Amino acid sequence: MTAVLDPRSPGTSPRLAFVASDRPEAQSARRELSARYGGVTEDEADVIVSLGGDGQMLETLHANLRRGTPVFGMNRGSVGFLMNDYAEDDLLERIAEAERTVIHPLQMDAWSETGAVQTGLALNEVSLLRQTRQSAKLRITIDGKVRLEELICDGCLVATPAGSTAYNLSAHGPIIPLDARIMALTPISAFRPRRWRGALLSHGARVRFEVLEPDKRPVSATADGFEVRRVARVDVFERRDLQLTMLFDAGRSFDERVLAEQFAG
């Protein structure tokens, strides 16, 4: 990973790159901010300012996996859980005082029925989903030991702490503090065993899903937006050697948002 200028260091003025989603309000914000603060390319930037919603933030982080450049998001989209509030004033000061959140992606190795393997990286979750009206049948192995011989379900996912408030939460999985160093293994509409609600795993665990009856019950695997159809086996593990940095306004850190979400009505 390339070294980046710490925007919080005294006397520094970080070089900013502005990127935006296709939404008109995001594009308008990019033009306004670029005119006011200047702008460089993403390769030259010390900090990338991402304008849009959570989807735009994920795209920006994925695009900068190898650079490791810190990203400061501002909401010009809809949900914006991963974004700061939008304001044109005092941007350099906000970045200088921002709190850092470091996340590590999951790697998905997905084997097709022919034996071909495709690899994807996920910041939120790796999910397996049934492709037809037939329920999926999955065998789940953790660190080489079979833990669930047969799960009949609509699907199953492995979520990072950063992704625990996304699809994982909608599937009734646990919200995980960012510094917990664990992953959530969460079933999606489990039919058998009906009472199984998932598990919390060490961040170093290696998860293997085997698709049972793949011809009758085809399953797809998705790492964030990267999908592989008709998989036979999927391995999931954390890439500790890759890290991404999100910047949040002082007092509005990601941990604070996760805590507040647990008390939301």
C-alpha cells in the first residue's frame, strides 16, 4: 500500500480528488467543490472526497483498494450511512479533524460446477442466494471442520463489521462494532434447521460453503456487486493485508453510528 499524507498533521493541506455518482445533485456538488478547493486525480490525491450515497462510497473504496487513499464521503444520495453530511464550507478543516476508520475486505473464491474459480473482494458481505424457486442446500465448514451438514435456506452470508448494518442487519444478523475483529455468519430465511440464527466468527476464520444438489438447486455467490452464477463451492476469508480508510466528522465516527443504530426505533 502506498503511504498517504495524514490530513490531520499540522500545517498540511491535503490534495483532494472529487468523485461523484451519476445523480444530478452529486455531479453539481462535484463541480462546486472542485471550483472552490481545486482538485487532482485519484492517483495524485492525499484524500478522495466521494459524493453520493453508500453505493458510491463502496465504489470509491473498491476503486482505491490498492492505493489505500483515505476517503471522506459526503451524502448526495439516499441512505448515506457511510457518508458525512454535505456542506461546502470548511471542508479542509473537517478533513483535518476527521476520525479514521480502517476496514479490511473479505475475499471470495467461487468455484463453478466446471471447476473454474473466480475471485472477488467485498467490503460489506459475501452472500450466497438461491437462483430459482427451489431452496438452496448448503454445507458449512469453518477452518476445515464441518459445522453444519445441511442448511436449507434462501441463502447465507458472511459480513464484515462495516457491512453488519447492511444486508446482514436486514437478515436479522448482529450489528458488530468495528474493532471487534469478528465476522457475522448469517442465514437468509433458514428453513432447516429452523432455529439456527447464525454465528459470530473470528476475523481469521476461513468459511467454506458447499452447494448440495447444485443441478436441482442452483446458487449464486456475490461479493458486494460482483456475482458468480451456479457455484459449487465458495471460500470466504478476510484479507488482512488490504486496508481501507474512511474519514468521519469528529464526534460522528463509524463506531458512534453503529452504536446509535442499535438503539434506533
